[in-house]
Amino acid sequence: MNQLKTTSQFDRIKDWYVFQSRIYDLTRWTFLFGRKKIIKLVPFQKNDSFSVLEVGCGTGTTLKYLTDRFPNARLSGYDLSEEMLEVAENKLSKYGERVKLLNEAYTPGKMVKEKYDVILFSYCLSMINPDFEKLLDQAKMELKENGILALVDFHNTDYQFYKDFMEENHITLEAQLLPELEKRFKPESLFIKKGLLGIWKYLLFIGKNSDS
């Protein structure tokens, strides 16, 4: 990934979330569908002990779902927005050391210090264009063998006006994620569902990090 392009893209997203962090939890429940469903699809039992990394954890909503559903899971979250993480810290403070938050971008090529049982992308990768594929490559390196890649995100739309609107808000709706996911991870669960009034579709994907 070109370093200048990466910096420009991440700076643009970071700036956008300065205001969005104030209204995120008030508004996103109306259209970020499937966030609870993707957690239910994670193939672990309630009391299992395992590690999870969420990339682009935002205000910590999905991490909270995870901590409540899996009381023995160890959780980490990356986000480049300081403002979003401030909200997440308040939301997750009662869980103490079970949850670790990192205020930095998740970038390809970084040294792999730890491998995870699960890596989750929740409404994150559709904002990374170009080169979201390289973040999937990084995630593959950071997953344990037979680890789980979980994703919920926007998929596509048949309406040009909505595609243009979302593009103005840094989101690409071109069904671009699924083919790249299937290249890297063995699908275990896959759903494409309609969003509000069928104007757009969203994707739920569970894949195993297995080359067999």
C-alpha cells in the first residue's frame, strides 16, 4: 500500500469521525444491521477462552456485545479516531483488563506480535478504498491456523443515488468485499441480507483461516 495514499485516506476518515463520534451511537442502530448477528455466528461456546481483535472498533458497541456473550474472551480493539475511542473507553471501562483499546490505524506490513482466534471487521472495510485487500492479508497473518475471520459490512445497492450518497460518506457499495474474503478464508457462514426498504444489502461472513 502506497504510504502517502494510506496516510491521506486514514487522515480523511479520522477527520470525518471527529463530529460523527458525537452522534454515532444515536444514529447507527438505524442502518448498521447485523452487528449482533455476526457475534452469534462466531463459532465458540459461551464459556470458551479465546482472543478477539476488532479492527475499527469505533465506540465499542460490538466489543460490548462480545464481552457480554463470551465472559472469558480476551478482547482488543483498534481504531484511528481518538474521539471514538473515548466513547468506547467509557462504555467498556467496567470490563477492566479484559478489553484493550489501541488508538492507531490497522495497517498492512506491521510486525505480527500476537495471533488471534478471531479477527472482526464491523462496518470498517467498506470505508477502506483502495487497498482494503491488504488489510485482509494482514488479518490472515495475524490469525491463528483455523482462526476465524468475521465480517459484517455494506455489500451493494441497485440504486445509483444511494451509491453516490454513500460514496460521499467514504463508503463503497460495489460488492467488492466478498470475492476477496473468499480468496483468503474458507467460508463457514455467509449471508447477504436486505437493508432498510431493500435500498442496499449487507454482508455477514464467517471464514476459517485454513489453506486446506
